[in-house]
Amino acid sequence: MHCEQCGDLTERDDAITDYAGNEYCPYCAGNYLYTCEHCGELVHTDDAITVSYWRWTGCIRSEQHDTYCPDCASEHLTTCVCCDEYVHIDNVTFDRNGEPYCEDCANEHLRCCDNCNEYFHWDDGEYNDDTGESYCNNCIDNYNGGLSYHTTHARRFYGEPDNARYFGVEIEHDNGNALRDCVVDLRRELGDFAELKHDGSLNRGYEIATMPASLEYHQTSDWMTRVQAIASEHGFKSHDTSTCGLHVHVSRLGLGRTWEERDYTIAKMILLVYRCYYSHLMPFSRRESNRASQWASDTGVWYDYQSDDTRDQHTDKAKKHIRGNGRYVALNCRPDYTVEFRIFRGSLIPATILASIELCDAISEYALTHTAPECCAATWDDVITVKEYKALPAYNDLRAKKYDESRLRVV
């Protein structure tokens, strides 16, 4: 007989037959035939299907290679949807859509949903940084009303301020009913202007994070009124909780023409905030002292400032202050493109929210347009009257009447 591979004549008694009935001389059989891992038949290298996988022996991980004939491969192997390599069905991981993944691709691209225990591609669900839990898209809606776990990134800027100063607002609501229904209603009303996010500090609530908007846009838009109506309809609260805050981000681009000028402005903002922390900001913010110390603390940085410090000295002290503290301070300067006022207690009332935004603008404007010595000598009235505001004067008067300075607490 003639060898199927080389064509040479060979004795039939010496011939070796593969699974398909083809005969080979001993030399070609030794070089071109492999044994099928499942059925034990010989298979030519051109027809053989090899699958690679990892095997642990004790603490040693080694790569293994098994060969299959086409018949056994069709029964016991499949191809990974991600890398298109063969994988044994006993080693495959199926996602919730029935798609197969090899071990390496599953480890890289799949997560197990903590609610339904099914695997999903990381693009088809979300990971909660606060709890370390993962949820597929199907379970997100059932678990938290479809709230996002991701950081908000500005997709659009609203308004066109002359000074490039934009304000992004974060408001937390908690302890309501029908979270999913409330989230759906808010998304319908707010559209792309805001994202609704999960927050691990809340019991059963959400955080509204707006896109950056000019002060004029916040003053003329009715978004706060719409939020109040929907949140109240579903029983959500903000001020009357122990969990909710109101945070205002101010764009750094609106704090000076150069990065050096912006750093100096931020140094003066730090000065103003901590000078007025107990005397005016605490009563204005409606925060109780224990909650403020947890989420928006006073770092005592005011005592480091001296009126005769140079501009560079003020800036250097501010940077040292920023590096030495976390983000849970009254003025969080750690974000790359904003500074964050964290001092305010949560609220549903539009006038309260707007007055808080306007106060952030007043502090920013006063710091930008005055020197550090002038900020050291400034009074609260100097700061809040640096410009004309819509809600700030009346709200400041209201808070002053409700605050007992002798006891330093909100009454």
C-alpha cells in the first residue's frame, strides 16, 4: 500500500490507520498523527483540533494541550465568543445570553451578578465601587431602579457665562417610596441635564448630578422645581434625613485666566471658607455639627494663614492643606477640574438650592477679585454682596433669624 502522506510503498502489516481509514507508513504516522483525547483514535495533524487550557497541580499552574478528532471535537468542544479559540465544554463559562467564554476571556470580560448569579459581560452591567457588588442590566432595574454607579462626566455645558464659571450640583434624596418609579420620572423630566446615581451612603435613595451650567442658567431654569415635585410625590426627602447632602462643584476655569491665578484664587477661597466656617457657613448650611464633621469638616487651615504672607506662601499653604486632607472637608479641592463645596445639607426647596449655588459663586468671585489680605479682613456681608443675587440675600436673612449665635447651633 502507498502511504497517504509520503506516497511510498509500505508493508500492509506495518501500515497505521487513522480514524478516517487512511493508511500511513510508520515514519509518517509518528510525525503526522496524534491520538484523540476522547476516543483514542489517530487523527492527522491537518484534521486534528487542539485545545489549550490551564491546569493547577498544587500551587503550580501549567498550560496543557489536548488533541481531538473532528467527530469528538464537534461533540465536546466549542469556540470562545471572544477570542474564537476552541475550549472544552467542561471548561467553558456561559454568560446570561448563552454565549461561551474560555477561562482567560471569562476572567477578563465577565462578572457574576450578585443578584441572579448569572455571568454577564462587563459592558452589560455595572459594578458598585462602594459595596464591591456587580449587577447585570436586568437586575440593576430590579435592585436600584436603574441608577448608575459611574462617575458623572460632563457631556454638555449649559449656558454661556462671561467668566467661564460653571456649577455642577449634586443633590441626594433618601427614604422614599417606589425608587424605580421616581428614577424613571426624574429621567424623563431632566433628560441629559442630569444623571441619577447610586450612593453608598444612602439607605434607599439616589443622587442627582447635574451637568455643568452657568449661574444664570440655574437662576432661570425650573429644573429644581421639577425635581422637588417628583421627589415629593414619591415620598423622598433630603433635609429631613441624616444621610443627604447638597454639593456644588465650581469649574476651575472660572477662577482665573492662568493655572497660577486659579491656584491663588483657590487658596483665598480656602481662607474665606474656614474663616467663616462656624460663624456663618454652619448656620447657612443647616448642617448639624456632628454631620458636618463627618462629611464636610473644618480642618483648621485658617490658623496657618498670615495677612503678611506673600502670594506664593498663601498658594503653597493651600496646596499643603489639600494634600494633607481627604475629600470629606467643607471645600474639597482634590478634583482636577473643579472645587467642591460639601458644606450644605440636602434640600428639596428650589430657593435653598439656588441660594447655596449663589453663595459658592460669591465666595469664588470675592476670592478672585480681592487679595489675600483683603480676604483676611473681609466680613460675611462683604462676601455675599460682591454681586447682586436672586435668592442669596433673602435666604441669608432667613438663616440669620433661625440661628442662635450664643449656642452655635441651628434652632
